[in-house]
Amino acid sequence: MRTHVALLRGINVGGHGTVPMADLRRALGGRGCADVVTHIQSGNVALTSPAGDDEVAATVAAALVEEFGVERPVVVFGRDDYLAAVAANPYPEVTAPKQLHALFRAGPVSDDDRERIVAALAAERAKGGRGDAVARGRVVWL
């Protein structure tokens, strides 16, 4: 059994996409996942499953639709991939949690995505902003 981290987009935000975490844990347990834990009401889930990341993402997405009528993107990383992404943080000097964000993506950052990131940073800097971004693999750090 592999440990996976499943990140559910737009769950329990502003009264939309409401999914009770206890019910989500039960639904995933009923679909062959084990050791299911959730982090507050965020829709972030850790679980174990013999399935690969893509299959786990499909299982979680199906549970959301079938059990809760909520269709949302689901991004899944294996535990080791998730920990490697966190360890690869290109901004270790940033210690304030509100100043560093990591966006975990379903697939690698494309050349088009990189161009949009560069354009957004240029627009921010033109307004006096100091933001920065680094994209590697399936993670964008802001």
C-alpha cells in the first residue's frame, strides 16, 4: 500500500462545494482507501491505497460527484513525491507562511503556463510588486 496526498480544489469555500470531512473519509474508505485522514475542512486528504496516483485521483473525484454532487479537480501526489516537492522549495529563506505558497498541479507546467507566469510577474512588478515564482515539474512556488 502506498501513501498518497490528495488535494481537492474548491472544497468548503464560501458555502460552495460543501463536503463534510467525516463523510468524505467514510466514502473513500468504502472505495478501497485505508488510513484516510483529512486536514480541517480543507479537502486535503492523506490515505493509503495500492493504486497509482491517477487512479486514486479518479476514485476521489468519483466519490465527490457520486456521494456529494460536487465536481472538483483532484490532484494526487504519492507521499515520496509530495515530500520531495516540499523539500525542493526554492525559497527556504521565506519563513512567514502567508508569504510562500505552493501550487500542486495534476500535470507538469507547460511552456504556455510558464509564459503566463512570466507575464503575470512582469505586470506585478510594473505596479511595484516584489513577487516571484518558480515552476518545477508539477509544482509552482509563489
